[in-house]
Amino acid sequence: MATEIRVPTLGESVSEATVGTWFKKVGDTIKADEPLLELETDKVTIEVPAPAAGVLSEIVAAAGETVGLGALLGNISGSGAAAAPAAAEKKVAEPAAAAPAAAAATPAAPIVASAMPAALRLPKCWPRTTCRPIRSTVPASVARS
């Protein structure tokens, strides 16, 4: 299934534009919303994004041609759409492969903790409030009240 690339609305008083530079060539794989070409008007130069993912199958308006609003600029074939899910599956598989690297990083945590000043380290009985190290740091006048 082919998707058409058309000239978008350019502004209230702009009725035509000149095709500037094509960033992609026929046969290039395209992602959705990736810039394809520049359109130049007397007021502004804009980039036209790809309306869908796929492969650029045809360029209808070459660089330097003047085109009106809604004119056909090119076509994107849907054959590249099958490649996009395969790339997404590959990205999903990569975090699973990165998990062992994260597990290998955990033995460093005790080393970092031991390098901390003693005043900042929590006692081993931290959740319990009756821990001796905590009680020994409280002044006697406060502890008895």
C-alpha cells in the first residue's frame, strides 16, 4: 500500500512553493515523521515530514519545481513497514541482554557503602528503634524522659 507525500498547508496567503532539497533518495527506508524534503516560499522554508514509515518509492516533484498546495511530491511504499516492527523487536530484546550487566554492578554497592563516613552509614538494625548504636548516640537526659 502506497502513501502519498503531499504539499502541506503553508500559510494563509501562500499558494505555491518551490521544492528545495530532498533529504532522501528513491529506495531509502523512512521512519514516520522523518524530514523528507524542504519546501521554499517567499516567506518561509519548511521541512516536510514523512506521513508514514516505509520506503521512498517515487519522487514526483524534483528539486527546483514549483508546486501548489496539496500537490503530489512523492510516494512511500509500505514494504518498509515490515522492517519497522522487526527493529522494534530488536530494541525490546536489548534491555533483556543488558540485565546481567546491571546484576554485575550490584557487588560494588557494599564497597561504596564502606567508603562512606561512619556518621552517614545506617546501623545494621536500622528498622528497629531499640538498636544500641542509635541509643548510644542519644544524650542520657533525652533518653530517660
